Amino acid sequence: MNESFSVNETALPAVWIDDTDDNATLEFSSELFNFTINPWDIMLCISGTIIACENAIVVAIIFYSPTLRTPMFVLIGSLATADLLAGMGLILNFVFQYVIPSETISLITVGFLVASFTASISSLLAITVDRYLSLYNALTYFSERTVLCIYLMLVVTWGVSIGLGLLPILGWNCLDEPSSCSIVKPLTRSNVTLLAVSFFVIFMVMLNLYFKICKIVCRHAHQIALQQHFFTTSQYVATKKGVSTLAIILGTFGASWLPFAIYCLVGDHAYPSVYTYATLLPATYNSMINPIIYAYRNQEIQRSIFVLFCGCYQMNTSCRSRSPSDV
């Protein structure tokens, strides 16, 4: 690199070389050659691109399919929208960081990411509550009261998420006091602690609800077995599959976010940034896996995808409206 620079400098015509201009040229060229991109930022940008593409398809399908307007799909649409915004936020954060570096833009992009990921996690909680209600109150689930409850959860979810995202922009940041910075600059340590504690509360609520869902599923299977005087193999397989699915959902969520949430509590801004990247990158994978778990496995969404990309779809099985517990 230095040899190439020396050759260029020597090859310059002597008639127009000026000391002042030469120094300015040398300084600019040095900055150009020393410009590097953090590979962790590249991986976050790639992750954001995949997240945005996956969830954009889900949002488009739910928005343009009149049959997918039930509360269950509204919640899935909320989750996909939050993950879509999170993916776009990761892309914008990469672009602004290397193209238009600015403290103001940094606050906006960080606040945007906080709001998006908070909405994603809160939407997962809302889906869990919806699944629990569909089993616990199966007879009254399709009433107007349930619909009102679902939309109320969405309003609270996005209201709280937007509020948390605005906090850094409204002044809760460490730009004026670098010693108060957390592992995620420009968020303060108290701000990150609040987010981490909120995550643990949501995670514990989801864990409790999924445990209750497992109990209800097993109890229903046992009641059916008593009525039929035996427990068929198909019932056992269905029950085992249902419990395994719940374990996968909760396990994926915990494995993705727990390392980052724990590091938010124990980490310090003086620690190497590689620790932050190493725990934040797996957290983004949750938004990458969400559409696979909650959307692409659903038969009605699968049918809409085939209609969207193929223009036709033929299916022997009936396309009945499924309950949240089937998703």
C-alpha cells in the first residue's frame, strides 16, 4: 500500500506540485487507504438484509390476502412488521455509520432499532397470550371480547416500544457524559439495564404461559384418551409434537436473546466491542427465525405464497381457519 502511494507521489508532474496542496493530498489519500469496515458490521448488515426480505414477504401476504385478517394473523403481521423494521434498521445503521457518520443520526438509528426489537419481543409475548387464550377459553375465543383484547395488546405493544425508542432521542443518552455509556453507545447503562430487565420479565411470563399451555395440551390429550379408553399412537405423536414445538419456540427465543440481555447487565463500555457484537448478532437471528416458525409453517400463508409467486394453487386438503394453537 505504501509502495503504491510512493509511486503515485513520485509520478506527479513537478510543475504543479505545491507544498500545501501536496500535504492536503497526502492527508486525504492516507484517510482513504486507512478506511476499513468492521466485519461484524458487515455480518449485522447481511443479517438485517435477510431479516427484511423474509418478513417483507410475510407482511405483503397478510396485507394483500383478505382471508388473513383474523386476530391471529394480525398478531403475526405485527411480529413480521417489527422484524422487518429491525432488519431495515440494521441496514440503515450500517449505511449511516460509514457514509454519513453523525451523533444525531446515530441516536435516531439506535432509537429505531430499540423500538423495532422491543416491538418484536412484545409481539412474541402477545402471540403467546393469544395461544393461551385460544386453549384456556376455547369456547369464547372467537368472541368480540377476544378481538378487542388482541387489538388492545397491539396498541400497548407498539406504544411502549415507540416510547422506549424515543428515550435516547429525547435526551437519555451518554453523548454529553461518556462515562455513563453502556455496551451499546450512545445508550446509557441505566437505559440498557431497563431494556434487559424488561426482557427478563417478558421471558419469564412467556415461560409461565408456555408451561400452562403444555399442561392444557396434555390434559386434553388425556381426556380424549379416557373417552376412547386408550391413548392412540396418533394422539401421542400429536401431543409430543405440540410440546416439542413449544420447546423449540421458547428455546430459540431464549438462546437468541439471553446472552445479549445478560451481557447488558454485566458488561461495561470499557470492555472490547467484540463481546457486544458476539452477543448482539445471535439476537438478530431470532428475527430471522420468527417468520419460519410463526408464518411459513402455516398452511394458509403457504397457499398465499404459492398464489403470489405461481399464480395458482391446488391443494387437496381443506383450507379451514386454524386456531392460534395450530400455528
